[in-house]
Amino acid sequence: MFPVERMERLRELFDAAIALPPGSRSRFVEDHTTDDPGLRAELLSLIHHHQTAPEDFAAPVDPSRYFTDPGTPPAAPEEDPRLGATIGPYRLVSLLGEGGMGRIYRAEQSAPVARSVAMKLLKPGLETGGFLQRFEQERQTLAIMSHAHIARLLDAGTTDDGRPFLVMELVEGIPVTRYCDERNASIPERLELFLTICDAVQHAHQKGVIHRDLKPANILIDESGNPRVIDFGIAKVVDSRAPGLTLGGGLHLGTPEYMSPEQADPSIGDVDTRTDIYALGIILYELLTGTHPRQRSENGSSPWSDLARRLGEEPLLLPSSRFSSRESGAATRAGMRGRDPSGAARELRGNL
């Protein structure tokens, strides 16, 4: 198993293990690592760290924390020892978020231009082959895209102590669903915004990049009202010109509420552009109705096998039906779209 494949396998197993009750994790590890004692030891170590440390290896990055609302107060300086440090022309100002491999900082650039940026820095202790390759993959993914509605890669390099970093455009905005609701955007206005988002995703696909984690929190609307697609951290590169950067199938990567069937159950098939289109369909449903097409589980999560079953078996309600008198909050949601419930239902029946 190549280093990057091993790391992704480790990440997959870790994510699946911590989704289980603590008492079931050891058995899960034994069942899935019988042919690789070394992988088992690494996995058990990560799970132990997750259960005992305040910050764990695979805590998901919440993009709304580091591509933030304008005016979000910065993190307190004592939260990270690197705050205030200078890396080239960048001074780290605040810790904005943390993921499995990296920490994301708000930084001030002094030259050749003065501006605020987002810097992603590999965590201490992860300067090994697999993690470095995964970090390099993210850099390459961002570098091959150039679109007005995709957050740009500005710079990349290595610190004096050998840790790679990425410098990205700092997108200050709010999730697309919240933006539309706060402004009582009409259904035509929401559709216009959605088409702009689709154009950005199409650009990524034309470059051979599948996002794999499209959701409202990864589509922010900036202060000018423009959508920006962010967080390509788990993107899959399928361009044949970059074979070393291609991720294999079989990985549970993404956000369950927006996963396509093949993401939840890799045995169905490989992830491809349809995976992003599926997620866009769910986002569109939420923009139009203010609800998710499926009922979320009570605890916000479910086993992968159950998730795959639900995706394949649960019927979906037509968008227009979400404004019936039997639906909770129908009047409020319709009002956010400039309609009463019957008007919203009629508009959706007539056009979508």
C-alpha cells in the first residue's frame, strides 16, 4: 500500500470508528485490520488520542469558522503558540479552524501587497510522506482552478522548521442558505444564485476536480453578494495528467446529509462528477424549501450501512409539498421566499 493510500485508509477507518459507540470501536478495529498489524496499532493510537485529548486527529474543519462572517472576533492570542509569528511576509493573527492535517489561521500579508489571507499550516508531527503527499494534493487541486466563484490559492511554501503551508484567499461571507433566508430572497433570485454556483462547480469538473463535500457551509456569499465555493480539502483529482494525485475509491469522505449513494456505499461505484451534482440537488432543495429532502436522524449521525440504505430506499417529498399545511414552519419558510404557503407551492409546482 502506497503511503498516501495508507493514510487515506487510516483516515477512513478512523472516521468510521469514532462514529461508533466507544465500546464497539476495538472490535471494529480488529475486524478491519486483521491483515495489517501496523495499521491496527496506528489506528488504535489515534482513537486513544481522540478519546483522551481535547483536539483530535480527524476533527472536521468547519469552514464557517475560518471563512467567516465579517466582524467575527479573532481567536484569543493564548489559544495557539504560533499566533503573532511571521512566516515570510505573513503574520499569523488568529486561529480560525482546525482539521485532520492542518490548522487554519487568519494572517496579514505585508508584501508585495497588504491584505488579509487564510493560511493553512500542516500540524506539528505530521511531516511524514503520506501527510505531505495529501497536503501537496490539496495545493495542486487549488492551483489548477481559476474561477471568480472559487476561493483562490495565493501562495504556498515551507516554514523554516519544514512544515508546508498554503495561503488562500480569505472569503468573508455566510452560507448560501442563510444568506438567502436573511434577505427573504425570492425563488427566482435563489435560482439565479444557484446557477452561478453550478458554473463554478462545472469549472472544477472541467479541470478534473470533484469537490466531494458540497454543502451550504462550503458555499459562502461574500459582502458583494457573490457566491464562493471553498474547502477542496477532500477533493478528488481525476485528471489523467496527474495520476499521482488521484484518490482511490472506497473512502467515506464527505458530509452525510449531502452524500450521494456511492459515497455512503463505495461498493455501488466510484465517485465521479455525479457525486457533486447530487449534492447540488440537495442544496437546491434546501434553497427552495428551507428543508432537507430527507429527515435527519435524531442524533445527527448514523452508521454508514444505515445511511446507504436510507439513501436507496427512503422516498423523497416533492419540493412543493413542503409548503402544505401539514408541514411544520411552512408559513415562515414561505415568507422567507416572499410568498404565502400556497403561493410558494404553486410556484414550485409550475416551474420545478
